[in-house]
Amino acid sequence: MENRSLSVVAGLIALLAMPLAACAAESGAETDQQASWRERLDKAAALQSESKSLKEEGLKRKEQLHLECGKKFLVNSCRIDADREYLKTTHEARRLEAEGRALEREVKKEQLAERDRQRADEAPRHEAEMQARQADMAASRQAAEQKIEAERADKARKAAEGEKRKAEQAEKYRQKQEAHDAKVAAKKLEAERRAAEDGVKK
């Protein structure tokens, strides 16, 4: 019996651990993907930086060679060679820059696609949360309206009870007054009768 309960507990723990493992794997995949993006963006930045350095060095080298060509016998031929070397350098610099930009565009495109995918994945959850919030608000509003309605009904009931009490008190007072008036009238009649009897005796 004890072994059976232990196996059930172990099974439950395994079931609970599965979603956590899936989340960890997904998180690990995201981290790997982000690391890949960072690495490629760093490479793109390095290529563009190398391209810029190559252009600057090529320009300096061309200017230096042009100065040195002024001291040589075949000045124009020397300058043409310097320009050719500079042209090769700028072509290489442009190639590196284009490669860096292409790599950067590729990463940004992937990041945009990933953001779109995440948005699409989260859309049903956002929709469900929004519907739940709207349902909560509607329930709160309905509860508030019911409370207000109950308070109004309670006030109306209390007011009706108050009116009824007042009417009952007024009726009791009227009956008391009538009884009092009847008593006074009876005493008056009795007094008149006695006075009349006393008058007859004299």
C-alpha cells in the first residue's frame, strides 16, 4: 500500500515536472537563439568596422604612395598603380561592408519574425485575458447594480413600514381620542343627569 502511494506521488511529481522541463528547454532554445543573433550581429559590426578601417587605411596609403610617386621617374605610372591598389582596397572594403549589412539585415529579419510569432502565440492568451477582464467588469457592474437595486428596495420597504407604523399610530391615537371623548361625554351626561335629579329633589 505504501509502495503504491509512493509510486503515485512519484508519478504526480513527474507530471508536474514535465511542463517545467518544457519551459526550461524553450527558454534554453530562446537563449541559444539570442546568443546566435548576438554573435552574428557582433560579426556584422566587426565586418563593418573592418570595412571602415580598410577604407581609411587605403586612402592614407594612396596619399602616401602619391607623395612617393612624385619622387620617382615614372610619376604617372606610379600613381596609376597606387590608384589601382586603392581601388582593390575599396572594393574589398565595400564587400566587407555589404556582407556585414546583409548579416545584420538577416538577423533583424529573424528577430522580427520571432516577435511576430511570439505575438501570434500570445494573441489567444491576451484575448482570453481581455475577455476574462471584460467578464469580471460586467460581473462587477451587475453586482453593483444589484446592490444598488437591493438598497433601493430596502429603503422602499423601510419607508413603507414607516408609513404603516405612522398610520397604525394615528389610528391608535384616533381610537384613544374617541374613547376619551366618549368617556368625557358619558361623564358629562352622568353629571347632567345627577344635576337634573338633584334639581328635581329640591
